[in-house]
Amino acid sequence: MSEKREQDKLLSEGFLDTLEDNKVDFGQATELPVTARLLVLAAASFVQRVQENLDRMGKVSTGTLSTDIISGEVRAGGGSVSIEVGYPATSAGAKYYDFVNRGVKGLVSGEPSDSPYSFKESKSPRDKYAPAPVMVKAILGWMEQNNIRAREETQTRNLSPLQSKRRGLQELTGGDAQRSLAYVIARSIKRRGLPYTGYFDEAQAFAFGQEFMNNVARAVGADIRLVIRQANRGGRP
């Protein structure tokens, strides 16, 4: 049996059904050895799962976490085969994806309690829950993306408690109603915390879990058999 036919037989026995059922694009994988082919398919499945999780959870406000996730090319050498997946170090997603993935403890709520991350109290003498400017800027971008508009408080006399609070926030943020609302939202997040989503962890377990490890063991065995047979054929007169 030819190497290509033996690979196709192994790949059709069902241990890649999960990946194929999810319509992962085979792309460069079609001509690779079994082990490398499995890596390419699993990496593609991981990226697809991350994007599906983000979309399902509504975490695609700016799209960075979805568009920055990548899988690289298979690299072989030094007795190993590898492929890189995730967020490039230079991407915006690499800076905050794990905050969304694992959550950030709120200053008041303390939730999610098992997160390794937590918000810090502000050094502002006026408000220990004051959000950092970069956080307000991120919320402004989210508001713009979702077409959320603030109501500007123009009344100056006989203000209700809510109007007074709104007016005070506008003054605190330079009279910009849109920035005032972003400030309120960011402050609330800092108090409550960012919830755990597990979008990245779940995708990793889905694509690279125990089933993947079992498949790798089979694929490595298949590749070794192919290499030996090729070497034996090469040594014939």
C-alpha cells in the first residue's frame, strides 16, 4: 500500500471525525505526514472554536480578540513537530485576552473569587473606584461600536439627585456626556469585576484535550511505520 493511501486509511478510521465534522479547512494539511496533519487540523479547530465562543458570548465588540487569534505553520526539527496558536505578542489581543478568559475580581464583589487578576484601588483622593483613563477609553470604543449615546444634562437649577450626579460626572470628565457615561460604566465594572468566560480555556480543551493526545499517539505510530517502510524500500537493490 502506498504511503498516501495508508495515511488516508488511517485518517478515515474516525479519529479526526470531530475536527472534520466541524468543517475545519484542511488547507496545507492534505499533503503532510499524519502527525503534522493532525496538528494543523487541531490548530484550525482551536481558532474556529475561540471565534465561535466569542460570538456566542457577545464578546466581539471591537473584534480584536476574534481577529487576532491565529495558528502558524508546522515546524519540524530536533526530533519534534510543533505549531504555534494563540495571540501574537505584538497584538492588542495578547495584552488582555486572559482578563476576558479568566475574569478580574471586583473591588466590592470580590468575584470571580478564583481569578488570579483583580482591580486595584485608585489613588484618586476623590474616588477609590475611579477607573484608569485607558479603561475609560476602551469603554468609549465599545460604546461607539455599539452606537450607545449618553444623555447630556443641560439643566442647571432644581436638579434631582440623579441629575446632580450626572452633572457632577460631566464636570469631572470635562463636560463630555459621552465620556461621563463611559466613566460610570468603567467604574461599575471595577466595583463588580469582569466575569469568567473561559472562552480560551474551553477552546483549548476542545481542540487539544485527551482525545487529541490519543490521536497524536496513533498518528506518531503511523508516521514511524511509514518512515521505516520508506527507508526499507530505499535500501532494496
